[in-house]
Amino acid sequence: MGSVFSPYYAWTRRRGTPDPANHCALNVALYATGGAGPRRWTCTERGRGALDQGPHRLGIGPSSLDWDGDCLRVEIDERAAPLPHRVRGRVRIHPLALTQRDFLLDGDPGSRGRVGGRHRWWPIAPRARVEVQMEVPRLTWHGAGYLDMNAGAEPLELGFHSWDWSRADQEGASLILYDTRGHDGETRSLALRIDDRGTVDDFAAPPHSPLPKTAIWRIPRATRSDGGAGAQIAQTLEDTPFYARSVVRSELQGRSLTAMHESLSLRRFASPWVQMLLPFRMPRVTW
């Protein structure tokens, strides 16, 4: 809701104060390990008339999310872009624990320089058991998963130049790294270990470890690893003009781990030429 990557939301903001509920979408990305098998991407934006919002339910057009207190059920009925393949199925997310702590990504409201406290991140269920049952394309999967939330009082591109984020499973815990860079060059880092009880512990972030840029759009990527070296890209899942999603192998707390990783360039995202490309991956329907 109030989709941060929506070009339509950005265009509306330039004309005045927009309604975030008029810019909502369910983003679904399907990948196969090793690159074999179907790949699907859906992010169709819909307006307020397609929104059904309640304390335990969120409906966006034909898709919905329901929370029963123990499980988040996601019913998916979408069409992919740019090729309009049908994407239909369901996902069940069973949190092992729920956290109550959220984090400021842009500094405290009273910090010097630019006003902070406008962007928050909440790792709601840092560890979860996930079941995927897709009808179209026909596939199933189950394994470890994760649920978080970002919220902000301004567009992301005003608050950040770029960021890198990653999450890895450790026995009985998740390790999460978050590195943000502001337009003033200031960097902020989070390094968290969250166990199956939902206990959040900060740990000393290891040194930066460079990663190769993406092959097509040349998005810069970096992570952290013990000793500041040794991190490797196992697979690039998304290589777009402003965003990269990857599987990364690194050393954290003395162990070799595989992490889901993302790199986001807000400077690229704000470029007019990127904004003109976005509707091809994020179409909008008016109902």
C-alpha cells in the first residue's frame, strides 16, 4: 500500500498529496534454484476500489492475505508482467516467533543534519515455516522463510542513496545485515541475531566484503563477511535497472552461511528513464 516503487504514485505525488490506498499491489516473484524451471513476476497496481482492508485481512483485487493468529495465509490470483502468464496459488507462513521491536533506518528524529526518523523497518517474523502450493505454474515448496515490513513518511529516494540487506539462517536463529547510505554520504548499519523465541541481539558487524556488480544493469553490490573477504554470488535472481536480488555465500560468526541478499539504488530509481521503464513490470488496472 502506497507502493514505494510505483511510477504512478510518484507521478501523483508531483501533482499534490496522493492517497496511498490508491496505489496498492501484491508483488509475487517465483524463481527456481539453479535457474531451471518457471520464473514469474507479478506486481499489478490497483486503486482504492480494489482494496479490502480489515484488522486481520488485506484484499487487493483477486488476491488476499489473512492472519488467524498463528498463520498468514496468502491467496494469489495474478497475472505476470511483461508476459501475461497466469499466477495462481497459495502461501502459508507459520512464524516460529513474532518480534515487537522495530528499527529506524535513517537515524533518530533529533539527529544532526537532515531530519531522521522517517523510515522504519520491522522484522515481524525473522524465522518462519513456509508452505507454497501453486496451481499455475504447478509447483510446490516448503522450507524456512521470513516476514518483515517497511514503512515511511516520505519517498525512499528522498531518504536514501542506496542500501544492501541480507538474511541468513543460522541454527536456531536468523542473522540479518542492513546497511543504508544517505545522500550526505552517511552510512548506518544493523547487524542482528534473532532466535526462535524472538529475542533480538545486536552483534558487531563484520567488515564490508565487495561483490561483483550485476551483469546487465551493473548494480553495485556489497555485503559483510568475517575478515572482510570471501563473500560470493551463488545466483542472481533479479537484475534490474535499480534493484538486484541475489543468493550470497559468506562467513558470519565463524560459519559458512547462504543468505538472501538485495541491493537497492535509489539514485537509479529516481532517474526519469527508469521511471519510464517501470510500467512494463508494474502495470496498473483501474478497478
